[in-house]
Amino acid sequence: MSSLTMAPHRAGFGATSRRDLWWVGPLATFLGLMAFLIYAHAIVLFVPGYYEIRENPDDFFAHGNRPVAPYLAPFSSPLIYGGHSPHAWIAKDRPDWWPRWFPFTSAMLILIFPAGFRFTCYYYRKAYYRAFWADPPACAVGEPRQSYWGENHWPLLIQNIHRYFMYAAVLFLAWLAWDALYAFWWPTDRHGRLLPDGGHQIGMGVGTILMVVNVLCLAGFTFGCNSVRHLVGGRYDCFACPHNIQQERTGYKLWRWVTRFNEHHMEWAWVSLFTVGFTDFYIRMCAAGIWTDYRIF
Ligand code: FES
């Protein structure tokens, strides 16, 4: 037994016998998640537009003409309401039923799904229970309350919805993969001139690479999900039982494959959080004309 586990327990919030820097992890988690939440709310939900790089911007924040690029910011994908955007499902700027006085972005209709997937993720639960609720702040560190709610009572019972958000997350991953593929399909030539007759050509810019990397990192996070692991093989009681053996062997192979991602779920969670946030930020900065995307071919 290590000296750490043998240390006598002390009572009271923050009380501990630990001498290591136990508070660094929760603090870094708090800062990282806060930065992401502030970005998602303040920039994406309440700053309309800038989810794609259009020609001749006529909006308030425009910084001159930008070369058109086939990118769609991931926080706005799928783009249900997008006016005349080639990414839009419905060629309107907002739904008719939305109150006129309330700001609208298409991201408001969809972000509940990826946000819900992360919010109810088993890893993130551990991370924000510690970093935001100090419940407890870390192992062997005193917490601020005596009672224990657990996750089999309201309100935390709602965390069980994670398995359903997982299905939505897989769908969103497919949409983002399509967007990454579409980011190779340019309406302009290498010099940024629109192709005649609305034509397109294969191309690649820095944004294309970011979108592809983002999809790969999100796939690493999604396919390492505990609910995916249960779905593909974890629900079987026996991988080598005589009945239904083929199905269970396939399940075992899939389960082993998912387990590889699951073993590094925390790392995938942070890397994919960064790539999705940065890809979104990059495209919006280019869309506002503050950054210029580099076309590789
Ligand atoms: Fe983390 Fe499902 S457990 S995404």
C-alpha cells in the first residue's frame, strides 16, 4: 500500500493529507471547460453568421473580400437554416415560429446534441464533478457537503440519457465527415476566382486539413464511448458460448477495437474538444476576414 493511501483522513472542505499538486488537475479542467463554454455560448449562439466563407460580405464585422472556401464551421453543422448557403437544408435565415425579438443562429437548434453527449459522458462527469462542484475536488480531499446524491436519484438520474445522446453523436460525426469531404470541393480556382457556370474543382486549404483532423479526433472520442463499447460487445455475458457464437465473436472483435479508444478516452475527450473548438474558431475568423485561409492546391 502506498504512503498516499495510508495517510490519515482529515475532515472539512479541501482538507487533505496529500502533499502533491492535487489541485492542478481540477483547476486545469475548470479553466479548459470554462473557456470552451464561454466560446460556445457567447460567440456561436449570439453572433449570427460567420459559419462559412462567403463572397462579398456586407455585414458589420466584414474585413473586405475573402476568398470563398467550401468550409462549414462544425458548431453550425448541420446548417438547418442558412439562407442561400450551399450547406443549408432550408433556404431561410430563421424559422417562422422563432420570436422576432430573440436572436437566432441555426446552431441553437442542434448544439444540444453534441453538448448533451459531452455533458453526460462518463469521463466528463468525473471531471466536472471535481472541477465545478468540488464533489470531491480530488481523491482523498475533503468535499463541501456531507450528503451523497449518487446518480440513481434525480436530478443526476438524467445522466443515464447518455446512451441516447450517443446515437445522435454518431449521426453528427457522419455529418461532419460529409462536411470534411465537401471541403475538398471548391467553387473557385487556386487564385480565388469563382469558376464559370457555378463549376467546382478538387482543392485543399488549411481549413480542409483542420476539418479532416477534427473528424478523426471526434471519431476517436465517439468510438471510445462506454455506451458504444456496451453496444458492440459489452452486453454479451460470454464471448465463447456455443449458442450464437458467430455474433458474439464479431461482438468480441468490435469490443476489443472500441476498447483501444476507450482506454484513452480522457485524452480523446480533450484533444477532440480542442480540435472542434479550434476548427470552428478558425473558420469563423476566416469568415470575418480577420484570418486568411491558405489554399494548398
Ligand atoms: Fe464518454 Fe460516452 S462515455 S462519450
